[in-house]
Amino acid sequence: MIVTVAALRTELLFAPRPRLRVGMGAQAGDRLRAWLDGHEPAGALVIGFSGATRAGVGAGTVLLAAEILGNGSDPIPLDSARVAKAKGALPDAVAGAVATVTGPAAPADKARRGVDALAVDMESAHLARELARRGTPFLVVRVVLDELWEDVLGSPRIRWARRALACARRLGRAAAALRPVLEGR
């Protein structure tokens, strides 16, 4: 079984089953750990929205994590052969580092992260650390919801609803394309 893991229900709308919603931030790692204590998946697809850290990375861009950067912790590299196969399954995806931050990032904070990462999120480091510790094969795919100079917190929620739905569709298609990679096909 390959489980699809995300923080939000919206991110899982179009994703393959089984699905696991773990919430945002550090608690995501705790929820994944508790779930894994009772399950042994053959692999995990970590999916979700992210914020771009560079001007050239637009809304709707599919990002394939090659490395996860955490706040103050060592980077978590992903299996390079698996990432290369995933890139073959998602030829339009951009591969690179994703940085995990503690909360929604303001534009200036995203820009500072752009030196090292393509995007920021709030869960990947917590989830990747737990999956790596257990030896569970995994991939991380993100879709950019907010561009570099867009402020998610400074805008009305309704403004983001249509974009979030479009990004959720992209996440679902990406997860479906990546499942065979984790299944070894």
C-alpha cells in the first residue's frame, strides 16, 4: 500500500487513496508517527501546497523535492534515483530543495529562503524525518499556491479558493503519476 499524506483536506481532494490528513506544522510528524505505529505502508507520497521563494516559480508549478531543509536541522536528502524516476514521470515538474518553516511565510521571509530552496511549506521536514527514520520509501511533491510576492495571510480567504482547487487537481494528477515510482514500476 502506498499512502498519500497531506496537511489539509483540500490538498487530498483529488489524491489517490488511501489518504492520511496529518494537519499543519510539527504536529504533522506526530500524527504520521502515530499512524505508522499501526500501519506499514510500502511507501508514502507527501503532497501539499507551498509558497514560492523565487520570482520565476509561478502559481501552479509542480515541485518535486530533491532535498528537504528544516529549521536548524540537517537537510534531509531524498533518494536521488527515486527522484530521477519521479522526474521522468513528471517531466514538467521542477526539482529542487523545499524548506520547512514554522508558519505561513511573508513575502520577505520567502525571498530570504530563495537562496537555498524553491519553495517553503510547513510539514515536509517533519514528515520526511519520520519516514526516513523508519526506512519507508517516499517522495515529496508540492504545488505552488502563493507566488513569491503574494501574502497568503494578508488576503481574504475567498481569493485563494479557486487557486487552491486548481492546485489540488494538480496535486492529484502528480500523486497518481508518482504512485508507480514508489511501487517499483
